Amino acid sequence: MTALDCDVLVIGGGIVGLSTAYALTRAAPGIDVVVLEKEAGPARHQTGRNSGVIHSGIYYRPDSLKARFAVRGAAEMVRFCAEHAIPHEVTGKLIVATDRAELPRLHALVQRGRENGIPVRELGPAQITEYEPHVRGLAAIHVGTTGVCDFAAVAARLAELAQEAGASVRYGAEVRTIGRRTRTGGVRARSGATPPAGGATVRSGASGGDYAAVDDGPAGSAVPRGQAAVDESAVAVLDGRTGEGLATRAGSTGRGAAAVAVRTTDGTVLRARMLVNCAGLHCDHIARLAGDDPRMRIVPFRGEYYALSPSRAHLVRGLVYPVPDPAFPFLGVHLTRGVDGGVHIGPNAVPALAREGYAWHTVRPRELAETLAYPGSWRIARRHWRYGAGELQRSLSKAAFTTAVRRLLPEVTADDLTPAPAGVRAQAVLRDGTLVDDFLIAESPRMVHVLNAPSPAATASLPIGREVARRVLAALAA
């Protein structure tokens, strides 16, 4: 057997990937972990482009991964920031109803918060102004455990701690090829950053030593006769909402997998006992590159922000949210006073024209075509077109965006808002158009894939990292 370069390869240097590396080094001192990040530094995408909110967990279904990990993670994140002198503050937040139709949903949030063990206080109009003098609403709830921090600084510190414990974090290392070696043969996804949609077929007569190649074929393509079939019993998945599994179209027979090989854009080849996919916006690409069919697709949604002019920042003391629409996973345009004292307003949620499409003019035709070809994208559009039309209007019209803000903060004018950097949410979508609501972590032989980890993943990153590490170590011990 070819000598291995490390025990575990982690793809993705955002907060979840770095938390996983940190958790592995704490749980198994001496384990050899390598993190591969395609950017020049950590936290360049979802982690470094969100509103910096430490979420309480009030929105999430009781006993879901989001609820359990957010509640636990919020407390741990505050302690981590305090221990490592990272800017943070526990501000509390208001969730404000501005229309009578929102009152039943607000009361339902009170009940959900209590079920999740979160302290909440119900407020009337006069009590709202005690917390936020310039905010207006019919009723509100105050959530005391919500806060803010610098998640990019948290990710950087996690990288340092993992490296101090012996891990290696390699920047500028984009993965182009992934292969799985088995005792009876092996598979390798063909070179290319973005495989086409669909399944993968094992091709015999492989080049490259002990690793066989994989050709990406049409969905439903079968493993040729004489090749190793998938051992479905070896495929496990944790999805608190759907319970659906991960199909290993080009996988090997269960426990026979003995190593994983990764080739980066500079030609470097690394071999490991396990691979962890924390690639965020590209996690489904990485899964397919590895020969697995994740049974979902990342559909990117851009969240656009404005900043409140410094002369008007006094209008917001802490965090103020609208009552969310339970049919959509986005929380609506909200007001956030960050650790630097500035106030961000947003985000909305509009389709991004690239996985890293932070502006309308950023278009990657291949990625856009892939999104448009996915049936789930059109089913989302049909199901949520009214909501989407409103979000699109607020994206294209500053006046419309300002009107949405004025529901909570009537004194704001369009002149008070200046554009701020946008983010992109990596939202997992099933083929039927269902937006995956919970965190989704899937396993296949020698691999763990984090397939849905949008907000509140930054808040929950420490528990998520431990959970992924637990699964990796269990697989290594099997």
C-alpha cells in the first residue's frame, strides 16, 4: 500500500472545516490533520461575509441539529471568544411584529424558544422602546442569549490552535481530483473543479497506479458489470428533517476502502485515511468529485446588506429582527449593531448567478447553467415566487429596501443607507424543490460530507466540528 501523507484531509478553511480540524486534534492528540483551502486565507466566504450574529437557536425545530447545536454553540462561542480575546458582546435581540397577521407566528416563537430552553420575554409596544427607543411594533419578544462576534477572527484562531496541536493548514490549495483506494480496487473522480450534474460510472482500465478513474455520466448510470457494487449498508446519513441517505454511485464495497487521494491545482497529491468535505458553497461538487451522489444541490442565494451611516447609528442599540416567514429559511431584513459599533441592515435573499456571486455582474455561465438545469431550482421558483419577487424588488430598488427597513425603524431614510459587502448562502435543495432546513452531515466509505451548513453554522461551529470529528474517529477505529 502506498504510504499515506496524513490521517485526515479536511477540504474547506471556513469556520466549520477549521472547527473540525481543531476538534480532531483535541479529541485525538497526535492525529495528523491537513486542511486544504483554495483561498489565500481562512473564512473568505460564508464565515467572513455574514452579519456576525451569535444566534440563540429560537427559530429551529426542537430536537433538530440546528436547535441543539445552536443553543449549545452560542454559549460555547461566547466562552471561546472571551478565552481568546476575540471581540464579542451578548446584546440580546428583539423579534418585532409590525402587523397583526404576524402575532400568531410571534407567539409560536415564544413557545419554540421555551421548548429549546431559551429565555424569552414577551413585550408590548411601550416595552419595545425601553430596549430600542427608535423601533416601532405591535409586540415583540426579547431573546437574551443572542450576541455578536467576529467570526472571521474565530476561524483564524481555530486555525492557529489546530496548527499548534500539529495540524497543517494549506492555503491556495484548490482540490481538482479525489480518489478512493480499496483493497480490491479503487475509484477516482476525473480531474475538474466542477463535474457535470448526475451520477458517475466506474471505468475499468484505470490509469494512475492503484487508483481507478471515474467518468461522470448521466444520472442513473450504472456500475458496469464486473465492477464492485455499492454496499448500501456502509452508507449512513444524519439529516434530522428528511432522513435521506447519500448514494455512493462510484463507491467501493463498504469497509474495504483503505485510503483517499486528493490532487490540488498545483499537482500536489496527498493521501489520507479519511476525507472530510467542508467545502460550503462547493460541497456538492466535492461530493460528486469524490464519486458520491449527495442527492441535493447547492443553490446559491446572495444576501445584500446596507450600512447605516455613522451619524444615524444611534438609532439601533442592539439587534432587531422581523418575524420570519416559516415557509422560507431566511430571517428577513434585520438590524445588527456589530462589534465595531457599526450597524448593518439586511440581508435580503436573491438568486446568485455564481457560487461566489457577490454582485449581479458576477456571472459564471457553467455554474449558472448547472443551477438552471436542476429541477429543484425551478420548483423553488414556482413555490416561492411571491416571496422571491419581493426580494428581487428590494435588491433592485433602494427605495423598496428602505421601505422594508422603515417597518421596524420609521426614522430611516434612503440617504441613511450605504451599500455594504454582500454574502452568499450555500442552501442545499432537494430535487423536488424542498429547501433542506436542518444541518446535513453524510457519510460514505472513508468520507464525511457536510452538505448543508448555512446560518446558524457559524454559531454552531464548535459542536458541528466535534460531531464531524466523532464520526471521523469512529470510522478510523472501525
